[in-house]
Amino acid sequence: MALEFTDANFDTEVLANDKLTVVDFWAEWCGPCRAIGPVVEELAKEYDGQVKVGKLNVDHNPEVSIKYGITSIPAILFLKNGEVVDKQIGAVPRSILENKIKANL
């Protein structure tokens, strides 16, 4: 299951993590976010132990969203050692997200 990232836990859960971390920026009212949500959950299960996968609700966590300049959702950032190594804006097929994960493992 995908983790829940927040303004409060982002530094310890994401930035201090040396594994690849996938962060799905989303909101309940966003249709494309709801469409891609199950894909994010599948990736969290499939890559459990290898990649940290989580979701960050932009309505409840404005600090991290502002810090990373998130203006369109869904936005998926791929971070490693505290740095953004890739990103994807908008709902896309699972294969695209999986390729980005594999490229940054």
C-alpha cells in the first residue's frame, strides 16, 4: 500500500531516504488523480522493499507542494538521495511510470 506523505513527515520519509522514492501529488477532487491512484497502489505493492511509493494530498500539505512548484496534478516526482531525478505530470499508462522507476533504481 502506498504511504501517506505530509508536510510533517516529508523530510524524514522522503528526503532522508537513500532509496528511490515516488511521490504522487494528488487531490480528492481531481479526476485524473483518482484514475492513476490504483496504478500508484499497484506499483507500491510490486516494488515494496525496493522503492518507497507514497501519495501527498496537495490540499492538506501546501508546503511541500509549493516547495516543488506543483501547479498541475497529478504530478509524480521521483526522488533519490533528496534530489528530484525525474517527474511525470498528468495521468499516464502504468508502463511509463514503471520505466521511470526502472531507469532510476
